[in-house]
Amino acid sequence: MTACFYRCFLVALILFTVTTLAQARGVRAWSYQELLDKADFVVIARPTATGDSQERLQSFSGRPQPVVGVETKFQVSAVLKGEKSTKEFVLHHYRSASSRYGFPYTLPNGPTFITFDPAKKRPYLLFLIREADGRYAPVVGQIDPAISGDISELHGMAK
């Protein structure tokens, strides 16, 4: 057989192997206008405290992914949309209940979660919806707030 045949076979084998190992799930890219239109509350704010709530779920986004509810308190720096007199609010979000080697663990291609470190005093741009209990949640939902664009750390702003 020719060298060309072997090269083509090798390339096909590599492509087949790589594509079967690679996994991904679609995450919608939202435009800022879409986020703004859907949001009840758009703010620049800093986290002041964060902690677990009593909420525990065994399944998240239709997959067996145990999660814990988290409440993070924020101090408002600027209101871009919503009640201008708001000085503080609570963001309701989730974290993985699973851990591996002492670090939070999520399923491969599972939901991505956002975390906040109040000690760093970093500002965030948040596009939020108001929940029935008065807390706020990410406008795109709880599945991928870390990569959907509705919660973004702002860099280069004064503390």
C-alpha cells in the first residue's frame, strides 16, 4: 500500500479519536441588549458577604448534580436599571455540593457556577431578575451564570 493511504488512515484515526473524546454542550451567547431587555435590575455592585442557604437540590438542569443554594449580599455602587434607591440586595445562586480533592466538582459538561470573594472587594456588573421572595437571580438562569455574560467582574475600577 502507498504512503498516502497510511497517512490518510492515520489522520482519520486521529480525528475519530479526538472527536469522540471531546464533549461540549451549547451555551447561548447573549447580547448586552438582550440581557438589558430581560433584566429587572442591572447594577454595578460589590459582594459584602456570602454563605450557603438551606436549599439543597439533587438534580440540576435535568442531570444528577447535587447543588447547594448560596446567598451573596451586595452593596450597590450604581443602578443602571431598576429601583435607584436600592443600596443592598441578595443574589440567589448555586454551588456544587460535590467535591473532589477538596475542591468543588461539577460533572463534565455540567453547569458552571459563579463564586464571589467579598474580601477582594471587586466590582461586578450584574443583570438580574427579581424572584418572588425578593432575592435576585441571574437573568439567564441558574445553569451557567459564570459564562453567560449576565454576571461579569469589572477590571480596572477603583476599590
